[in-house]
Amino acid sequence: VESSSASGEYCELVGVLAPLATVQLGLDIGEQIVNTTLSRASRSSPEVLAAFTAVYFWAKLLSGALLFFRPLALVPVATKGDVRYAVALLLPAAAACSLCIVALAFTPAGVWLTGVPQPEVVRDAFLAICLLPVTDGAVYFCQGLLLRRRLSR
């Protein structure tokens, strides 16, 4: 009797983790596609690749501030009104992170943080990645909603 309940728990665990793993796999594959595209681009030089690598690190660091939206979707969000309120919190937070990235694109701090001496390359890299916090925040929130839905069966 206990083995059947254990197998049921494993099936439930797989039901919880499979959608999350699928989302994370999609994100990881997308990052690799971006890296491959950059390395094969016609104007990609070592400076461009270095700038995008450094800029991606700083963008992910700023996006890390949005990680709290995953647990936010788990507990306090119960109704559609709560979801709207949480999204109303998410959008300005993600926009603030994106604006920080845009500010780095147009200030000497961006050049200093990346170590790439060509300001135009650094600016283009920061501007190309400036919406990353918005997409990351949305993914974190959706992962929380998926977890909530799967755990509430």
C-alpha cells in the first residue's frame, strides 16, 4: 500500500517539476541561440563578444532583484485581482531595472563595468539587452503561478 502512495507522490512531483524544467530549458536554449548568433554575426569582433558577455552578466545581476516575484505568485496571489496587483508591482520593478541598464548604456559607468574601451559597442550591447529584466520578471512570476497551480490539486 505504501509503495503505491510513494509512486503517486513521485508522479505528483514530476507534474510539478516538468513545467518548470520546460520553461528553464527554453530559457537556457534561448541564451545559447543568442550566444551562437553573436559569435557568427558578421561584425562580431572580440570586443563585441566581450561587451555582450559583460553586459549580460550585469543585466542578469539587476534582474535578480525580480526573483521575489516567484514566491509572490505562490502564496499571496489567490484571485484574479491579486494577479493584477502583482503584475502592477512587477511591471514598474522590471521597468526600473531596465532603466538602470539604459542608464549604464549612456554613461561612462557602462564602459568601466564592462572593461571594453569602445563606448559605442558597450552602448549597443546594453540597449540590446535592456528588456531582459522585463522578460525575466515575467518568467519568474509565471513559474510561481505554475508552481501554485500544480501544488493546489
